[in-house]
Amino acid sequence: MGAALGVAALLSGCAGAQADDVSDVAAAFEDPAGDPGERCALLVPATVAALESEESAPCADVISELPLEGGAVESVEVWGGDAQVRLSGDTLFLAETPAGWRVVAAACEPRAGAPYDCEVEGP
């Protein structure tokens, strides 16, 4: 039983570290003073490609025009390699990549009975 408690404590510590990493990436992405190029580097490549294709402009130009409202982190949920961060002004979805946690979708609004509607998202 002691070993089971030790494993549970270890796993909860990992989950806490993941939540901290996810929260840090979300906060950096939503920082209104953040450099647009650095914010683009926090996106998964498919989302960068979709943004640039949709707007026919470089990611850094597009990202500086988006209504990213950010705010304080209200909750973080991590499911394996996927995560959701609810900020006071936005909801983001992230994925764990070899380069660390990256934003898959942002500027997301909930819709009753349907998936979130996101202004920044990949295919």
C-alpha cells in the first residue's frame, strides 16, 4: 500500500508540473506585451500554417491583430498530451510536442452543445 501511495504522489507531482508548464505557455502566448514572433513560436506548426493561409500574411502580422484577451489563469486541465487553459478573458487548447507544450487553438468561445469556436486554430 505504501508503494501505491508513493506512485500516486509521484503521478500527482507530474500532473502538477505539466499544469504549471501548460499555464506558463498559455500566459506567454496571451501576454499583450509579448513579441508576435515569439507568440507564433508557441503555436503548433499546423496552426501557424492555417493562420498564414487563411489570412495570406505572416503569422507575426496576423497574431498582432487578433483579439487575445488573456487575463488570469482560472483553470488548467491536462489529459495526457492535450490540455485546456481557461483564462479570465480566453480559452486555449494546447498539445504536448517534442518542443514542449504548444497552442493548438486560442481566442475560443464556448458554444452550447457544440465544440468551441476559435479564431486561432489549425485544420
